[in-house]
Amino acid sequence: MSADETLSLPNRATRELALGLLVLAPFAAAEESVDLAMLTRIRDEGFHRSEVMETAGYLCDVIGPRLTNSPSVNRANEWARQRFETWGLANAHLEAFPFGVGWSFERTSVHMTAPQAAPLYALPKAWTPGTNGAVRAKAVQFKLESEDDFAAAKGKIEGKIVLLADAREVKGEDKPALTRYSEKGLQELGQFEIPALRRIDKEREDELKRLHFRMALNRFLEEEKAVAALQPSSWDGVLRVQQQGSFRPGEPRGVPTLVMLAEHYNRLVRLLGRGIEVELELDVKAAFHEKETNGYSTLAEIPGSDKKDEVVMAGAHLDSWHTGTGATDNGAGVAVVMEAARILKALGIKPRRTIRFALWSGEEQVYGGSEEYVTRHFGSWSTPTEGKERELGYALQKDRGHLVLKPEHAMLSVYFNVDNGTGRVRGIYTEENAAVVPIFEEWMKPLSDLGVTTVTHRQTDDTDHEPFDLVGLPGFQFIQDDVEYSTRTWHTNLDVYDRLKREDLMQASVVMASFLYDAAMRAEKIPRKPLPRYP
């Protein structure tokens, strides 16, 4: 079979292949061994000569936030490629994937000028336009949560800055900002939880409505000639900002739309509620980058020896949102993957399988880079997903047809992913692959003093291992301590270098390097689950 041929597996062949894999899996696991001498060398290099914080610092402080297809993420792609080359990795290159228009912003200034002067904290949502200089306008409030709400605002918002929601209750802290797994928490995570019945049709309908409304709101604000729009941050005390405009050519971009600190937004709503006129001044300098519509991922590898055609992969997403500097989401994961590459190359290892490192872009817009890579190299579904379908997420997409595999599908052993903040690794999710449990348990025994103890059958989602799992490849995400990820840093202005934990990133780098080495050297590839069926 030539390199560009594909293999389409009908249901019967799929079941037979899956059965064969399940039968063989116990024999592969029974012979598991760990090279403790090499693990000692990995730990020595990773703990005594670490460069993980230097890597993270340059990425976050010097390059900064990295929205997909922005100039800064393009700089990050090339910088990472050069670092891989400097460390001596082979085949360091960029791979393109279709994306859309890039966007960046340079500055934002928001002030209340009446009834009194006061600075306000707000940042623009991605892919909305700038203001073309400072603008002043009166504020009005219209709760616009569905197209049915547009009638009340029609003809009343021209030349105004529109507050799009009611005041949001600030509830205060109900749990510690910084958390780590307790032993009890890890034990609970290790117990499989039978998935609840999901109302896919209802979830799909709700998500399609949300996407449709976002475009409808942009179009309405444009047509009604609003000056700008404001929304309260969904988290207390921080600015949690994502997307409002569209990176797809031809879709409405709306007006300058900003997320404001809820505590500041609420004051404006209360003033308006008292019948007091509020005037605001905004200055947002933003730009669309339309010449290049491809996004890029950066890849490099350590070539294998006797099993060089087989591949072990590690990855993290290089792109981020634009509010902080993309430190915990996901500069931390990038630094860990790059440090694992540096460690293994510095030790001069001669792996049996090729070890490939991937830094994806487009993850924040539903796996653009990793999905395209999997489709191009490993396999895809016969019914492609396009347009809004791609924005829904895999679980909510329509019937994809049958699975079409490419020759490289048989050659990938495993993919490991890091994308849950700065927290140290505590174990791994198996994605319901029972055959890998004894393998990972053996690999983790000499890492238990680092807190790596838990293998759970549970699935996890919302990151770049999913495109691999979707086409029947072993793709795994590590269990990590939350630290401040779900309380302070996820998609917020506090996602900066200062929130990274040095010891955690060093530990995670050693764990990643160890798993990669073990996978690259073992006698057999990592066992697979049955090929997926959809729905």
C-alpha cells in the first residue's frame, strides 16, 4: 500500500481487529519492565539541570499571549522550532492547517467620565474590532440574551455603549483559590464512574443556538450602529475573556466588545438603575490579520533505531487566549514537552521508536492543529465536519460515517498530552483502555515518591488527546493538581508567568520524559481499545 492510500474498515473488520487487540493486550502487559538506570539519569538531568522555567519564561514574558494565527503565535512557532534544532532534534518543522483570520490587540483603555471620572478594568473579546481612537458615548443597558430581546433595543442604541447583561452577583470565595489532590481525592478519581446518560440532541441544540446567537448579536450591534458593548466577567475579581467576533471570513465581527471586571460593571448598572447618566471613554487598538489564513503547529523528533517507523508522541498546545500571557494555559504544557525533549536529547538516548514532539495551535478553537494532523497522518471519518459543526466539539457533531485509516495509523504507539495548568502530574487517565493499566502502573512505581500514583479508567476531555482517541489511537492526558487553574488563571488576565510552579513543572517534565522513554523502548506498541463506532 502506498503512503497516500487509505484503508476503510467496515464494521466486521473493525470488530475483528478490536477483538485481536484485546486478546493480545494481557500478554504485552505481562512482560513490562522499567529501565531504572535510565530513569535515574532522567531524574538527575531534570532536577539538577532543568531549563523548564527558562523556556516558560521566554514563551510567556518575551513572546507573550499567542492567539491562533496572530503574529505572536507565529513567532512562538518559529522560536520553538529553532529551540528544538538547537538541542539537536531532527526534522524540526512547521505544519499548516486551515484556520481563518488572525487578530491581535495592542492596548485598551476604559474610563468613566461621568457622573465622575474613574478608571475601569476591561479587555476586548477576541476577533472584535477596535475603536479607531478614543471614543466617548453614553452607556445604556439592554439585557440581550436571545434574538427575542433585540426588539426592545432596536432604534435605541445608535451611538451608545451597550451593557449587554444585568449586574452579576459577586458571591465571594467559596473554596480555596489554590488546591491540590488529597489522597482521598485521588482514590475517588481512581474509581470508575459510569457515564451518565447524555441528552446529546438537547446539548447539541443548545450549543448551536449559542453559536447562532453570537453571530446574530454581532450583526444586530453592527446594524444598529452601537459604539461598543460591555459584558461582566464570569469570575469574581479577574477578567475572564474569550471570543465574540469571528475568525471565519464573511461572518459578522460586531462592534468593539469588552469584558469588564464584574465589580466595575455592576457599579455602572447600579448608576443607570438610579436614573443617573453614565458616560464612558474607550480606546481599543486591535487589528485583523487577513493575508495568511493558515495556522501552524511545530514538530520535531528524536529518531528511533530498530523500530524507527513506529512513533511515540508528546504534545501540548502552543496557542492561548490574549488576556494574560498564556502561562498555565498552556505555556506550562509547552515548557514540559520541550523540557522532556531537551532531557532525552541531552542524555543521548537511542530509542527504539521515534519520539515525536508536537506543539499545536488552534486548540482553543476546537483542536485545529491536532485535528488536522491526525486527519492528515492517521485517519478521519468519511463524513467531514465543516463550518459550525467543527465548533461544536466532537461529542456533539453529526454522524461522521465510517472510519477511514491511513497507513501511519498502524505505526503510532501512543500520544501523551499536557494541558491542565501548572500543577504536578499525579497520574493518568486511561480513556477506558483497561489494557494499559498494568503498563502504566509499572511505569509509575519508581515515580511514586514524586506523587505519581493514580491510574483511572475515566475519560477526560477538552484537550488535544481527543482527536487521537477519536480515530482509535491511544491518546492520554495526565492527571494534574489543579493549583489555581479553575479558580484564577484559566482564560484570565492572571494567566501569567508568576502563577507557574517551578517544582511542579520540573516534576511533570521528568514524568513526561520517563513515560516517553518507556513507551519508546518497550517490546510492543501500547495496546489499543476497539476502534470507535459513531454514534
